[in-house]
Amino acid sequence: MKILIVGSKARYEKNKPEAGFPDFAEMTFFERGTPDEVILEKADPETEVALVDAIAKVSRKVIEAFPKLKLIHSEGVGYEGVDIKAATERGIYVCNNKGINAGAVAEQAILLMLGILRRVVKGDAQVRSGLQMKAKEQAMIEGITELGDCSVGLLGFGDIGQATASRLRAFGSKVYYYDVFRLSEEKEAALGATYLTVDELAAKCDFISIHAAVTAETENLVNADFLSKMKPTAYLINTARGEIVDNLALREAIITGSIAGAGLDTIAPEPTTADNPVVDLPEAVRGRVIYSPHFGGITLGAIRRGHINMWKNIILLHEGKRPANVVNEV
């Protein structure tokens, strides 16, 4: 079986199956961002499977170039770079690794919340500058809020949102959520989460933490209107996808102080550059935002689980069976 891989060869080698790669697998590797023309020139025309980095692009041009292509599999949870319509028209399965990094991303979301509340970035700089006592005295006057005293609104309540809710319960936080699909009362009670509308969520919570997938409906969902409904003391957390947030609207909200700040693991577009409008902030407000470099879902465990799932699906396909976690209508 000819397999085209868009992603790090070293990552595949590190996470290969315990028994080694299947004997039938013939792999050709390309780095993420390789132009379509290079892939079409160098990939085997008999390719049946494409394994792709979660933010890699798989265009209609590439999909239509391989007549035997049967499966496109995201290495992660996201698959928005794949031309789903083109794949579905061809009857090609598009699969992802649903749920593999739910706990990992939930940890990252909470890390950003705690980092904001505990002034981690500023405090680190102050200690390094010999200002430890000044920082402590300032914090005692201004006050530090515990996460357990905060209300947290989860925008999107799938695997990651629910994993975040379960962890927030341990802190004693009040947890609210919005999702297109509301859970049963029993499930809400088990997770300790209360349903609110989007507007209610924005207005009520001290943190809004984004856990939705990118769709036509969620792109720029957190826009100027949404941000205007948030409390001026509230923070936005994004460990989902940067495309869900209107960058210019968030920049304006931070500069004007209509929200207190943000913790961002994801920023659109990727790769994130220093001149991005939510990175290149005026000096006076830079301390209102903390960043992480899209680390949320790339723990050792999450990557390992993802690769196990991919090879299981490849074996299923090789045996003439339907793979798991198909995200398109095939």
C-alpha cells in the first residue's frame, strides 16, 4: 500500500507501532507546507492513503491527482485544511483522531487561566530583575483571584470542553457551557456544568474558554459583538483554533480595556508571526495577554495515541473494512 505522509518523518519513526510499520506500507514523506506541485511530482501515483499534519492543506488538486486514494487521515483532531467536498465527491474517507488530546488541551486551557490569575509571566520577569518583594507587596494590595472563585464559560462542549469542565470541578469553579447540541440534564449534572446561550455565557463568566471546532458557523464567532458582551474584568482563553476569533476585534478589546485580557494557545493564521495584530500589541497593554505556541494537544501521550489510531485505520482499510472516526459522509 502506497502511503503519502505530510508531516515530520522523525515523529512517525518515534511513534511507529510496537511491531514496526506494517510490511505492506510503502511511505513517502513531505514536510508540511510542501507545494502541491512537488507532491504531485514526487508522490507515487498509486497512493491509496494520505496521512497529514492536523493543520496541513490537502487541496482538490492533490485529491484528484491520485485515482486510487481511499483515505485521508489527520494526525490530530483538526482537519479543516482538507478539501472535504472534493474527498467526499470521490468517496474518500476523511478521518481524524477524535478525543486523543482532550485531557491535554484541557490542561493547557487551565494552565492559561492559572497563568493569568497568578501573573506567571510578569512575576517571572520581576523575580529575574530582583523585584520579588515589590511584586509580592503589589499583588497583596491588588489581590489575586483563585480559579475556584471564578465562573468559567466553555464555548463548545465536545470531548475537550467536557474534559475541561471535569478538571475545573476540582478547583471549585462554577462551570457554564454553550454548544449547538445541549447535553441531557443527567450528563450536565455529572459534569457540574450549566447550559447558557452564547450571549448569556459571554455576559456572565470571568473566563470564556473556546473549545469549538472551526466551521462556517464558528469562524469569527468571537467577534466585536461577542467581546462587547463580556465583562471588562473577564478573560478570553483560546486553545481551539485561531480562526474562531476575529483578531482585529480582540486587539481592539484588549487595547480599550473592554475585556481584561487573553490567554492564547492558538492564533490565526499559523505560523503565527510577530506582526500578528494580537501579538504586536502596544507596550502599555502587552502584559494583558499570555501566549503558548499551540502546545495544547501535542503531549507525548496524545501524539502516541493518534499514531496508534492511524495505523489501526490503515490496517482496517487494508483488510477491506471501514475505518473509525470518519468525519465526512462516505
